[in-house]
Amino acid sequence: MAKKTSPFTATETIRARARESLGQGAITKGYSADRAAVVELLNSALATEIVCVLRYKRHYFCAEGIHAKSVQAEFLEHAQEEQEHADRIAKRIVELGGEPDFDPKHLASHAHSEYVPGDDLVQMLEEDLIAERIAIDTYREMVGYLGGDDPTTRRMIEEILANEEEHAEDLSSLLAELGKKGEPAPRDAATAKMRSA
């Protein structure tokens, strides 16, 4: 009977590899992603999260109107969670041997979402929902790109993605509630187009 071969790398080989390039920390020869590309993607995600923190903070402080108090609490919670995302991403960039880019001059150009202040409560919610939807699509693409080449970064992005989806649902629900309370209805390109026809 033939001896079954293991699908795993021999223990002696793994031990020998572990002794090589100790200065690279957790990044071993088994890491198969393009580290420079992953760090670049993560710096774009970091910029996106920071821009979101700033927008949510502005909305928190500038929200006005009869329904502002309940919405402000949501803005503040989202700002804090986006800051946690930014911190996790920055930490992962360092773990990959890169440098997190906190330069204010680069934030707007590297972020996927935009910083739109919003003129009223409904517009603030809409702009935040748009930004969350941008993050959702961007992070989905990142998860696909990372695949099995960097499972640690992929899992982190998947967790952040799940939180961004929760944010989008929260904002969508708030917009629907405000519509029921007499606030202006949310903009919808299809609805606006039908009205102008």
C-alpha cells in the first residue's frame, strides 16, 4: 500500500522558513499577495474611512431641525465606528511593512467617497448613504482581489464591509422615517426623472 502524501508543507521546511527574514514579522514566504498593491489599496481605504469620519462629525455637529437629536446619535455612532475601521486599517498597513498615509493633502484624492457637507438633515443622510454604498462596492472588490492570497486582510475588510452594510441600512431606515414625519422625501434619480417628464 502506497504511503499517502500530505497536502501540507513539511514541518521542517516551515521551521526553516520561519527563521528567514525575521525583520518581516508576520509576513512569511507563504504570503502570496503583492504587498505593495495591498498597502496601496489599504491606504485608499484608510483615506475613505477618515473622510467618512470627518463628514459624519460635521453632520453630527451641524444637524438641525425637530428630528435632529435622534439622527445626531446615529451620526456620532457611525463616526466612531468609521474611526475604528481607520485604526484597524492603519495597523494592518504597518503589519504589512507599509506606512499609513495620514497626510491631509492626500485624503480627498485617495478616498473613494467624497466629502459633501449637505444643506439639511435629509441631504446629510443621503450623502452618508451614498458614501456607505461606495464603500460597500469598493470593499467587495477588495475582498475578491485579496482572495486566498492575504486571508488576514481579507477577513478584516469583510468585517468592515459588514459594518458598512449595517450603516447603509440604518441610514436608509432613517430616511424612510423622516419621510413619514413630513421631512422632504429623499432624492431618487428615477423619481426625479419621472417628475420632470
